Amino acid sequence: AEEYCALHAHPWQGVLDTISACHLHNYSIFIEGLYVFATFDYDGDDYDADMEKMAQDPVTQEWWKHTKPCFEKFAISPESEFYHDMKQIFYLE
């Protein structure tokens, strides 16, 4: 948890640029003990394609080499080894 917080105290500019290029905005990461939760707004047209674009970015891949080891594996499904998109059930604007 400490390492993950330290990494995010000084995120790499290339990673931030890729996040923006993939149409993610208002990105926040929260931590409570060992639990991590992230939220963001998406304003693109093809979420899956943008997430694949992010996954293929070499700078982001290098960033993930540092951040993913901070997680213990709590897989929700075989397709979501480290991260899982949650279903939104309520929103008030």
C-alpha cells in the first residue's frame, strides 16, 4: 500500500497523457487500508478500444510493472486479474 501511494504521489507524465488520450477524465484513486477504489469519467465512443489502446502503450506497460506488484490477486473473474470494472447502480448529478 505504501509503495502504491508513493508511485501515485509522482505519476509519470506519459501515463497521464495516455489516460487523457483514452478519454478518461476526473480520475481519482482512493485507498482505505489495503482496499483501493478508482473512479473516472469516460467521454469517448469505444471504451473497449480505448482500454486496449491504454494496454498497448509502452509507457503504461512499464508503469504497470511497478504498480501491479503492489496488489495481491483478488480476481473477480479470469479476465480481471488485477482490475475489474464495477457495475454502476446509482448516479445523481
